[in-house]
Amino acid sequence: MKWNCGISFVLFAFTVTGLGAQDTFQLAPPYLRYESVFFTKEARVTIEFAQPGTRIHYNINNLGPTEKDSIYTAPIIIKKNTDLLSARVFGEGFLPSETVWARFYKQGFQIKSVTTPPPHEQYPGNGKQTLIDGKGGINSYQSNNWMGFQTNETTLFLTLQKAQKVTQVLVHLLQNQDAWIFLPSKIEVYGAKKGTKNWTFLGAQEMRNTTVKAQRASCQAIIANIAKPIKVKEIMLKITPLLSIPDWHPGKGNPAWIFLDEIIVY
Amino acid sequence: MKRGEFLRNTALSLAGALVVPQILAKNDTILGHNNKRYRINIRWSQADVSRYPVNDCHEMVQDQKGRILLLTNDIRNNVLIYDKNGKLLDSWGTEYPGAHGLTLFNENGTDFLFICDNARHQVIKTSIDGRVLMTLDYPKETGLYTKSEEYIPTETAIAPNGDIYVADGYGKDLVIQYDAQGRYIRHFGGRGDAAKNMLNAHGLCLDLRDKANPSLVVCSRQQNAFKRYDLEGKYLETIALPGAWVCRPVIKGEYLYAAVLQSNSRQWEQSGFVTILDRQNKVVSNLAGSEPAYKNGHLDEIYQTIKAFQYPHDVCVDDEENLYVAQWNSGRTYPYKLEPV
């Protein structure tokens, strides 16, 4: 009922004020600034929004802040793995902004090296260490944290600093469907005690909703859980992209891109 | 945003309006900072959309009769001519599928137009009512182009002596200088890592504010900067505008105005605004953007704060200091008018 009231009032306002009546504009979302969403001890986040008369409200682990949530005044320190920070701006005379969010991840076991197939020449990332350098979580596909691939399958090899009982492998990805970047359809994890010949299948994660339309670009972590953890030093990840972009998209039928910026092993 | 959330937001803000009725009286949104603040009117155009449609609204100029000319890439009417109140007076043009740049030059009392066409890879000089007077093809003389497709001109600027400067903003990011008859003189800019180079040299204008030292201001849009050259193409300085994808610079009086296509931190998400710089190249106001702040002489990143615009592409400043903002890829919206307050 209350919502209907709102709508009819919009119509009323337009009718009575006639020409020259203006829409009520929406505020843009605030800008989250951080070095990386990956941290060892803590991550520091500042929120920017230089618009006098507005307030940034934020919370942690409860998406979509309201005016009852804290008002941002000083940098926020994130300490817990998978903490989700969300923020939104409110101000008189404007519609509240959409919510922006970022999820933060604690580093896992030390990874000695990673081998990837050659990334696309336009999106080479930041060198060999790109996927294990602790940097990433920037939504822009032009950030050099991202390695971009457009192939049928991308197979990566990781060598841990020492053999570990691995329970989870996290792959951090970009979703930006306007730029033909979709989440992959499947990630498979294999492990080996040493060498790269005798692989044991550890687990897999299938993504059934990768073809669902997303409103805007976002970072997403795909986590493959290992049901029966065993001690491994070598890890092989097989990432299958979305091989055919869905019909609702201008790129329909083409293979999608995948963009990765970090891999974490727990 | 989810639909439910939108409805809720609408209800909340309007419930506020019911309690405080005077919000209707001050319903007009004021945009900008310092001495450059404006009231925005998004219903300025009175053109009948079924008869005079627009696609991208790329650029606008005012002619000596005070009329406002809009260039769009809808070939049913490439040029729409308005009075300052938004009444459509005239239209012409069906031959400019890639209509992008519109520059007006008053030559000994007569107005002429220069159109840059992305799709035709040409610059076309016309009379004010659309008669074609001169066509410039791709600049073979530079020795840098092998075919017309490599040349995608976005904007022109005309010097007081009639020299034509063309920005190849979607091609090789060069500025090509011709004399008034269209004879090649030189080229400069181009891509590269040096300060004199540009990335997306999308628009340019003459800066005659310092009468003794006329210069050319060119945008390097993807670098979020303007670059200044003398009229012979010698690089002079960079005006950094961190965060701002600046389109063409427009100088009126002491100020430089520019549409900002989008905020660098939020690319391809309809995050545009308008920026205004004073004579010292300092940002004094951002319309629908962040309050400008400088630390140790460096501008803090600027960005959209109010979703009043989607992808602004040009600003026209009329003889009464009103602004008109034309937008690219923004749902075929007509230009908005902003009046100073």
C-alpha cells in the first residue's frame, strides 16, 4: 500500500507543477577505495563521496545499508575473512544511491609459483605473479591486476611453498557482461603430492547462474570445497569458461571471456 | 537496483515531501560549486520526438542569431536548430551517418559549420543552412595513413586566420592542421608515451584568453587530461583532470567548460558530469560531480555524485551564460538546459 502511495504521488507532483517540474535525481553510489580485497592481517578501506549535504551509511556483512546504519567518518578496517562491506549515500532532495559493496579475503597457504597459459595480449595482468600477488578486487577490467583469457579451457598449475592439507580453493574473478566477461561455468581442482603426473581429483564447482543477466560489473569469488582433503604440494585448476554467450546478449553464441586476478588456497 | 528497492526509495523520499511541502517549491535541483551553479531543466527541448528524432546528441553550438544548433547521428535530421527556449525552429541534414563534431566559425560576419563524420571519415564545411562548401578526406599528406578507414575525425577548431585543426580522436589521435582552403600544413600529437602524445584526442578548441599567446587545448580523454599546444603544434603543458573522461573543451569568457563522458572509477556505467575550469586551469565546479579539492596543487580525483546525466558529450554556452548539455548513448534524450543561479 505504502509503495502505491509513493507512485501516485509522483504523478500528482508532475501534474500540479507542470512544465519546469524536475525529476528527483538519484545520488551516485559512493566510491570504495582500497589497495586490494586480499589481506594478510587487515584491509583498510576509505569511502569517498564529495557531495555536501549527503551522508554515507555503511555496514559489514549485511548488504544494503539503511539510514539506521553507521555513518562513515573514518577509514574502515576489515579483519575477518569474507567480510562484506556495503555502502550507500543518502541526502535531502535526492533518491538514495544504489549500494556498492566489496568482499575481502584473507590470504591462505603460501603459493610458491603459478603457471598459466598465455593470457590475451591486451590483458596480460601484471606479470607471472599476477594471480598470487595479493592484489586485486578492482571492478575495472582495465586494471592490470586482471589476466584475461578467451579460450575453451584454461588450465593453471600452482606449487605450494610446502605440502598442505587443502580444504578450499578460491578463484577470484570479474563479471562484466557488457564487456563479454562472464563467470566460468566450471572449475575443477586436482592435486598431487609432488610432480605433475599423478593427479588426484579433489573437487569441482559448477556455476549454473553464469548466464543470468547481471546489472553491473562486480568481483566474484568461486570457491571449490574439497570433500576429502589430502596433503598436496601441486594443484591443477581446470577452468571452463561459458562457451556460448546467451541469447539475450549482443555477443550471443560467442565464447565468453574470463578474467582472474587472484587464487587463494586454504 | 532491484525494482522493489526503487519503489521503496521513491516512496521514502516522497513521503518526506508530504511532510515538508516546500520541497516542491525548491524541487529544482541545483548543480555545481562556487560561482558556477546551475538549475537543470531536463525538459528543455520541445521537439516532437516522432518527427524530429535524435540518436546520439554529439555537439551543440550557438550561431550569431542566437539559435542553438544540435548535431545528431540520426540521418533523418542531422542538425536540429532551436531557439534558447527549446522551441524547434528548423532542421536539415540526411547525409551524415557518423555526425560527431560540430564547430561554428564566423568568417567576416558569416557563420560556417564544420562537421566531423566518423563513418564517412571526412570533415565537411557547410553554410549555416547545410550547403556543402568543402570536404576534407583522410590526410594522405602526413604519410601516416594508408586508407580512409584509419582516419576517424571527431572534432575541429578554427583559428582566427581560418586555419583548420582536426582531431583524429578515434583514429591516430593526431591533430592535423590545414589552411582555410583545406591545404595541409602539419600534424602533431599522436599516440605514445611522451607528454606531447595523446590517447583519444577527442576534441579541441582555440584558447584566445591570453591575447598575446593564443594556443590550442586538446583533450586526451583516456588519459583524463587536456594538452596545450601553440598554434604551430608545439607542446606546452598538460592539464591533469584525474578521474574525468573530458570531451571537447569549450571556452567562453574566462572559463573552460567540458562535458565529462564518464568517471574513470566507474566506466561504462553512465557516470558522466560536467566540469568547469577557471583561467588558471583550476576546476571550480563540477555539475553533478564531486566538489573539487586540491592538495599541494594537485586535483583530487573527480567523479559523478548525482545521476543527473548519463554520458554527457558536449556543452554549449550561450550568450546569456546558459549551458546546454548534449549526451551520447543516453536513451536518445534531447539536450538539457542549465541556467546559472
